[in-house]
Amino acid sequence: MAVKTVKKINKKKTLVIVESPAKARTIEKYLGPSYRVKASMGHLIDLPKSRLAIDVDNNFEPEYITVRGRAKLLKELQSDAKKSDEVLLASDNDREGEAIAWHLQKALSAKNENLPISRISFNEITPQAIKAAVAAPTSIDDAKVNAQKARRVLDRLVGYNLSPLLWKKVKNGLSAGRVQSVALRLICEREKEIDAFIPEEYWTLAAVFKFEKTSFSATLVSWKGEKPELRTEADAQEITAALKDAAFTVKDVRETYRTLHPRPPFTTSQLQQTAANRLGFTSKKTMQLAQQLYEGVSIGGAPIGLITYMRTDSVRISQAALDDVRGWIGRNHPGELPGKAAVYSSGKQAQDAHEAVRPTYVKYTPDEIKDSLNRDQLRLYSIIWERFVASQMKAAQTCTLSADISPEDPALAAVFRVSGTNVTEQGFMKVLKTLAPKEEKGGLFPGIKRGDELKLKRFNPEQHFTQGPARFTDAGIVKTLEEKGIGRPSTYAPTISVLLDRGYVSRANKQLVPSVLGRLICNILVEHFGDVVNADFTAGMETGLDEVEGSARSWPDMIRDFYKPFKVRVDEVGKKMESIKGVLDEKTDQLCGKCGRPMVKKLGRYGYFLACSGFPECRNTKSIPLAKCPKCGGDIVARRGRGKKFYGCVNYPECDFLTHHLPLSGQACPKCGWFLVEKYDKRNGPHKACINPDCDYLHSED
DNA sequence: CAGTGAGCGAGCTTCCGCTTGACTT
């Protein structure tokens, strides 16, 4: 206790305020004892949540308040400032960071009138960069702050006008916004394409040849001088009939060399995409794990921040990190160290406040620290480490051997092709394990050369259907949003979450599927606000913000141009559009077990359910019966346990009947009386089956 | 491969973008 008191009475220090506490710890180490580094944890001052708080008749003046729950932290910073003789605002070097600094300056100087407060900025957390920043304090860039204000006000005006319109016309609690509604639109439009897609049958034809002791398969690539278009089995049979007695020889063998360059280190969006595609992580999970790696993991007793900041739009790498990784490559794979470092360029709209996502120290290889991480942390760390180290290694070389095989008889103009690819120079692939290229199908090139005579063993015709467009996964929607410049690294994952929370979209096999409600909302928004719920709207906004930031235009002017016509339309739709509240409720022939009135099917937060039409006098609800329980005769209803959906008996726990297969409503098995379900397996696709394991009606193994 | 299990409607809800815990929703 006594020691603490003594410590408090020391000389004044410089207070540095950053956004992230993990960053504060690192920077404090770099700056030494005369600096005290604190974190603001993002915005402390913002618009209130409960009302519009924009004075639309007075130059759109925003009314800012201390964010709920942040008053204590702000007070602390104010009192820390009082104890200091100088404050350096070191929030991130981007639009939002400038606004955070501006709000802090106002709030701190209000309590400490003569305190010198300045702004510093840096784009990487290295001792050199931090010291240079501290040595060159500047003032706050008001134009940048104005651009942020315009962005904030615009989003508030869009969100807080469109959402209440939806409450009034469709259902309470709904939402719309510049970013989420475009994401919803993308998902719904993709679904329309899928609905409209008609699969077409086509066939491929392969021939299996024997050469010496091996046999291999080659694919028909040309027939009568043209690319074969086999629509039906008969088309394939016509060719096999013509060729069945032909003598085949190898006409040509070609070598193609390719250079494969490593990919740049991760941005947030690339990290989420790769983690989704390679590891099956949702965006949310990726970000949670990345946060853990960033904040620090105990390695040999000491906590180490393993990766740089995970919310970034940049692929930039600090000189210190380049020296580190080149040193590591030079020691471990000297042959793969390029003469000079690779330089990658970030996207057009990148604000570039942070480096790429990379390991903080290359010496912590995934293998080295595998015991300090859990399985998922290790997998995520591995892809970050591998991608970064590979990005500074030499390219790989591949050689593809490709042979054309034709009948001796030139009248039978058919070409079958077989190919195989070998990596001739490993290059950056030497460090890829988790990210190693997936095995290519087809396998090795058979050891054949020009002029070899081959024996035809058999033909292998295969039926296929053209595939429609795929639904968006987390990876897909994040990729598209980023390409269109919509949303930021900190919002990709939350945007997906909000669509799920509102019930606009659900996740099925990692795919995002729009719900009835989602499609309805999308249609309404596109019909009346198609120019706002649109990628071009954000692009136009960014152009406007650039003008504001360059002081070419005042921010209220920019907002006014948008808001005037927008508000007219909001009012118009509010007046003219018929309310469809309750349109999603369907009448049913079920009767309420409590009062006997009919029940209606309603769409709630967790999906459809049955409610008494006598609401609010009778509050009875129940789940939608999907089938009759074969054990006790009760209703089978949909349930959700830890994320997974299943179908169980309402009489649980007395009756524990349960299945994961979707009951086909009202379909009883004609043989045993149990109910039929939709099953799925690779061979048969989706198909009907009886739920009774002892019944052989439509029996299937899985 | 085992084990999984509530309530939602109305009730002032909602935006985007910064940032972490505090949680028993």
C-alpha cells in the first residue's frame, strides 16, 4: 500500500491516447517511463441511440453525447489528462480515428483549459514509427473530421428513416441501412438467379488406355475438329461406337511451364475469406480468434501478442517486419530468398491506418508454439504465418505435361487429352502446410511419349448437369462487399450477424439463404429506394466524402443534396404504401388448446410459430407440428440446440423421440405408418425416406 | 460419435464504424 502512494506522487508525464488497449501496452513499452499510454476503446462520443439527434433544419447539426457505458472511461481519461502536462491523441490514422481525436480533444480541454493537446499518427507499431510520431505532433485535421461527420450523419439519416418505415409497414424491430441492405440485396438477387436457373444435362467422355503396365484415363477434347458438345447419352454412344475398334497413338506431348507467385499478406477481408474457404470458419469466429492472437497468448509464461492488428484494409509491411522475415527465410530457406523484398499494393479505397495482418515475430512458427494455442487458434495463426512468410519468398515453378491421343485413322478425328502437373521449383510452397494447394485430381502424368501405341480398355461416359450459381458464404459476401467498397474491416462480420439476427437470412451448410421476410424487405427497399440500396450509392458517398476531406465542399451541402429528395420519398412511401403488417401471418385450421379460437402462423424472431388469433387476450403459442411422434403420438416440432436444428417430440422429457431429418409435412409411411423425411446423401441427392429404421419403404443408408 | 430441448407476437425497436469485455439475454 505504502509503495503505491509513493508512486503516485511522481512528476507529470505525457499522456498518449490510442484506441486499442493491446496497442497501448506495446506503445508504453516503446516510449518508456515518462509516457503514460491509455486506450479509448473506440468512440466515446457519438449520436444517441434512442433518437435521430440530427437537426435537419439547422445544417444537419448532430447532437453528440457520451456513449452509454463509456462515461467512466471518459472521466478517467479526463483526470489522467489533468495529471499530465501534455496529451498526444494517437487514435488510428484514418477518418474514424481523426473523429475520435477531435471528440477527445473537446472533452479533455473542457476539463483542462490550458492543457496542450496535439495529434500524432503512425501507420505501424514499431519503436521507430512511434518515436518519430511523438517527435512530430500536429493538429487535428478538421476536413477529415468533417468527412467523418458527413459519413456518420448520412448513415444515421438513412438507417433511422428507413427502419421506422419498415416498422410501420411490415413489422416492428426491422432494420435497413446503407450497408446491411445492400448485403441483403446481394443475397436475395443471387437467390433469384438460383431459382431461375434450369440445370441442363451434358455428358463428358473419357477413354481408359493401357500403356505397358499402367492404365490411365484421358478426356475427349475434340471431335471432328470441334469441341465436343454431348447433350445426351446417345451423343456419347455415337462417338464410342465409332471409336471402339480404333488403334490409338500418342500424337503430341507438350510441356508448359508456369510461374506461380505468392499472394500478398492478409487484409481483414482476405483473412476472413481464406479462413472460411480453408477452415470453414464464419467471419465472426475468425475475428474472435484473431482478437485472441492479437491480445496475446501465454508462451513459456510470458504473454505475447502473436499477430498485428486484425482490422485492416492494407497489405503494407513495416521495414522491421521485412527485415525479420527476410532474415528468417535466409536462415531457413536460403535458396528461396529473393534479391529484394516484394512490394504489394493495397486496394484503391484503403485507408491504410494499419499494416497487413501478419505474425509479430516470424520466429514463432506454428510448429514452435503449437502447444500454447488451442486447435482453432493454431489453425488461424498458421494461415496468417504461412501467408506472410510465403509472400516474401520466391515464386514457384510448375511444369504441365499434356498429351494428345488420337486414332491412327485420320478419318476418326478424335482427340483425347491427359495431363499432369509437377512442381519443379517449390519456392514459397516450402512453407505452406495448412495453405498447401489442394491435391489436383487426375494425378500423375503417365510415362508416355509421342508415337507410343496405346491399347483402348474402355470408354467412360459420364452424365453431368450444369450447376447454377452458388449461394453466398461468409467468404463470398465479404469478398463482394469489399470489392464494391461497402463496409469496413470492422463491420464485415457484424453486418452478416445483423442479417441473421433480424431473420432476413439464415445459415444452411455455411451458406446464406434469404428468408421469406428477407426477400420481402429487399423487394420493398429496391422498389422504393433502389438508388440508396445500391453499391453505387456508397461509391457516390465516398466521392462526396473525398470532396469534403479536400475542403472542396462543405459537409452539410453534401448531406443536403442527398437528404432533400430522399426525405420526400420516405414521406411519400409512408403515406401511399399500404401496410402489409400481418401479411406474413397465415390462417391455419389448428385450434387454440386454451380458448378454442383458430391459430395463426406467424413469423417471429426464431422462425415460424403458431399463435392464438385471440391475442392479446389469449397468449397461447405453440410450435408448428410437422409430424406425429411414432412413439407417443405427440407433435414433432423443430427445435434448436447449440446452433444445430433438429426435430423432436413436444412431450419431451417424457418422450425422447428425436431426428435430424426434416419431416415432410403430413406424409405418413404407407407401409408402417411412421412419417417420411427428407434425407440427403451424395449419391441420391435430396430424397424421401421413412424415419423408421426397421421399415424398408424408401429405405436409404446414411 | 454422442448429444442436442425456449419462446418469439405488442411494449420505442433502428443506422455504421471505432473498440473490448461482461455476460447469463
